[in-house]
Amino acid sequence: MAMTFINKFIITIDLIMDQNKLKGYDVKLVDGFPDKYKCYFCKLVFRDPIQTFRGERACKYCYFNMKSKNPAVCPIDKEPITDNEVFQDKHLMREIGQLKCYCNNKDAGCVWKGELLEIQKHLDGCNYVKIDCKMCNNQIPKINMKVHQSEECLYRSINCNDCGIDLKANELENHRLICPMKKVDCPYNCNEKPFFTELFDHFKSCSKLSINHICPFQLIGCNYKAIDSDDLNSHLKSTDHFLITVAVVKKLREDYDKMQHELGVHQKNLKSSSEKQEKLEIQIKDVNGIIRVLQESLSNLSGTAIVSDDEIKNFEIKLNQCKKKIDELLPKKNMDDFLSLQPKIEELTSIADKIEVDNAVIGESISEIDLKLQMLENTRYDGKHLWRITDFRFRFKQAEEGKTLAIHSAPSFTSRGGYKFCSRLYLNGDGSGSKTHLSLYFVIMKSEYDQLLEWPFKKRVTFKLINVLDQTKSHVESFIPDINSSSFQRPVRDMNIAAGCPQFFPKASLFSPNYLVDDTIFLETIVSE
């Protein structure tokens, strides 16, 4: 019994000391960070991922560390579970190991990038890893340490060039102000360089002063002009230059105080400018969000609009013919013929523009009508939406041809008076899943109950592609909303920006009889606590 306790104690200590390694990988992925690779707990890339029989995923350490607080309940979905119902996700582990990532020392200058599986081996020998400088304790990239300690570190030992004493680099500036062996230029330009401590003695023999009979205190404001050396000596004995010196020092003190005040005002202005810059950056981020919404809307419209390809092609042919005719006429400088073609070109261009506008309007109308029909067809109020997509092969072909980029599910609610949402599906993929995967997204929609709800939206979202032959083997992906994302804030428009899984399911596996039956697939979206 005692031995068992000691073993458990040692294991516990090891876990605490190695906690950072046991959590997810804190790396920057080359192709972005999809939610499907993010641990529910540590928010990092999965390390040794596990999956419950209900499809929840987390790092092995994170999951069992949290589960130890209540062993009978899953710490993610809060449902009853046993350890036998939690499995190592070897497929996801292999997939994560092949992800391309940057070195953690990229900001320090390392250009390495490679598979996540290889990063620890690289880091063990990376010359850009930061280590403590033994003199100043600052962290410096290993590759720069030699130069830092010999040329940059403020605590490195150096010699004063004038007196030769050893001191720290950060002491040199103050030392040079009082260095007894420092040579200075004579302020009267006699071309001699006396030592700093012998400057006053130098004035007694300075050639410029003795020849021109100049008062040494001319530098601080004495304007007396002596006739000869006797007159100068008489002046020095009779005049109290101490008062002049005090006045000069007082003026210097006032100037110094004024400069300190101006420096304070300047620093305050800099802080204010910094705050304004932060506000401007926030505004820029908001504008970028609006631009993304507009781009997404434009993408949807271009996919749903009915465009008369033949008609547009005919206009393009006519325009090209006109341009060719212009090219033939211009070298001959036949400007009359050229000008006669301009009205026709303008007419064709105007007609082409009108067609594009009409198509956009038609596309928008069709999208709106389609959404309203779906709303009438099926609206749920329990946070679960089962989406039956018929005529799948036709829709899939339309997507591959670029005619219908995305389709939407009917809107649903998490509860009566709850959050309104729908799902958006890109059959030919989107973003990192373009042309290779189904891309499935969750979209928060504006509703009349939003004022009563808590924002940002924090509930867990789970997508499921149902395996019709064996529903226990359905494909499941889930994620926890990023509360800082605009996708989960209170909507100000009909729809927020979509968020979800760009690589939800490989296209190559879609046409399996497990998922496609009678040209129909079933997708389920579940919102849970």
C-alpha cells in the first residue's frame, strides 16, 4: 500500500513538472489554425488526442486531468461516461503530426518550417532558442549571444579609453563626465587639450587669454575687456565673479526644470497618441470585418445568381471585335472611323453593366426566397437541426462548376426565445478545404430575442454527417466558440460571419453508400452547453 502511494505521488510530481509538455502543442501552423485541431481545454493544437464515443475531442492529459475532478462525468459535454468509452484518436494524431508549422523561434529569425512531428527535434538544436544572458539576465537568441555579450550587453566589462579603469558598459556615460584623465577642448580655442581636472589651471596660462587679455569668466557672461595683463589681474581681484556664476547656475536650473516639464508633456502626448492609435486599430479591425462580410455576401451572390453565359459571351465577342478594329485603325491614324465606333462601344458596355446588375439583383432575390422557403419548411427550437439535402449529385455538380458556392439550412433556435442560427455548406469546399472537402459552418442570425440573451455566444457546436448504415459511426466535428471573434457577438446584420470547419469531410469519401442514399445526405447541427 505504501509503495502504491509513493508511486502515485512520484507520478503526480512528474505530471506537475512536465505539465507544459503534456498540454497541446503551442505552435503556429503554416496554413492557419482550424478549430478541428484545437483542444477544448488548453486551446492549443491537440497532443495525443482522444475522442469519446459521443465525438468529443481533447488532449489526453487535458481530458483526464479535468475528468479526475469528477470521474463519472465527461468534462466536455457533462454526460455520464466511463474510461472504456474514451479512445485514442490515432487517425487525428497522424493528421496532426503531418501539419506544417513554423519554428517557435520564428520571431527571433529562425526560418525553419516542417511537420509538427519534427518540431521538437528541431527545437533541441535550434540556434534561435532564447537563453538567459549570465550578465544581464535578459533572454537572447542563442545565435546572437556572443555578439550581445561582447558588444551590446549593458553589464559587459569595458575599459575607459582615458583613464583605463574597468567598469560596466552602463556606467561609462556617467564616468566620462567626471573622468580625471578625460581631455577636453579649450573653450577659447587655443588648440590645447587639457585634462578635465586641470582646466581651471589651464586658464592661467591659456595663450588666447593672455594675448588678448580676456577674462576667463567670459564664458558665463563677464564682458570686461582688459587693456593689459595688469588690468586683467586687477579686474579679477575686484570683481565678484561668484555672483555671476550663481546667476548662470540658477538660469541653467530654470532651463532644466522647463525642459523636464516639456518632456513630461511630450510623454503625455505620446501616451495619448498611443491610445488613439489603439482605438484606430480597433476601428480598422471592425472595418476589415465589414469588408469580409461584404466579400462573403458577394461570393454567395455570385454563386446563386442566374447569369446568361451565352449573352455575356456574345457581348464580349462584340467588344473584342471593336477593340480589334480600333487596333487596326489607330496605326493608320484614321481617327474619324475610331470616333464613329465609340458610341457603339459605350452602348455595348452599358448593356453589359446592366446585365451584371440585373443578375446580381436576381441572385439576391433567389437567395432570399430560398431562405424564406426553408424557414417555412422547418424551424426547430431545441438547439438541434437535422438537415436533409436532396438532389445531392446535381447540387454537387453546380458547386464544382462555380454556379452555387454555398447553400443554407433552415434557421433554428437553441430554445424558445433562444439564439437563432443556421448552417452554411460549401459542397466544393471553402478556404483551406477548397476543392478537397465539404466545408460546414455555423452562422448566428439576428432575431427579435437578442436583447434578452447573453453575448458573446459561448455554447458548444457539433456537426454530424450521418452514417445511414451505422449511425454510431457518423462523422462528427465540434468546436467551442472563440468569444473574441465577431462571429459570436450580438448580430448587427441579418447574419454574422460564418465560423466552423473548412475541412469538415473529404469530398473523395462523400459518395460512399454509408452517407449518400437515394441521392440524399443528412447533416445534423447540435448546440449544447
